[in-house]
Amino acid sequence: MPLALTEEKPDLILLDIIMPVKDGFIAAEQLKKDPQLSKIPVLMLTSFSQRIGETSIPVSRGLKLEAEDYIEKPVSPEELLSRVQRYLKR
């Protein structure tokens, strides 16, 4: 995990699925396995379902989703803020 995550300990993580080095499914899995980071809510904010043919990431990876929520892009700012607030209150 990036050093910034273990040093800063964010209250919440917004994570995309399609990323250049490792996909968001792998990143979420690693976050949830790390005892220092596993309690941080992870919200997947992505257009993955619209771009399945453009990536080599298998759809089946989403079945093991380790995130608290999955938000499909585009999303209104109001909806995004509402979901973020919901998880920050927990």
C-alpha cells in the first residue's frame, strides 16, 4: 500500500476500478487485508460497467468486491456527497 495511506489514515477512500498499474479490485482487496486500513470505508467510483470491452479486467472480479459501495459514473455531485456522508457517519 502507498505510504501515504498508512501515514495519513484517511476517513474514506474513493477508488476507481480502471487504473494504470493495478486495478481497483486488487487495491480494495489489499486495503481490506491490511489491519491498519481495513476499517476505512472504500467506495468504488467508476465507469467500469460501461467500459468492460475496453479493459482486460474480468467482470467476475466485481463479485468479490471488498468495497462498502459501488457508484457508477456519471454521478451527480449531490448523490456522491450523500453516499460519502453516509459512510463517514458510521
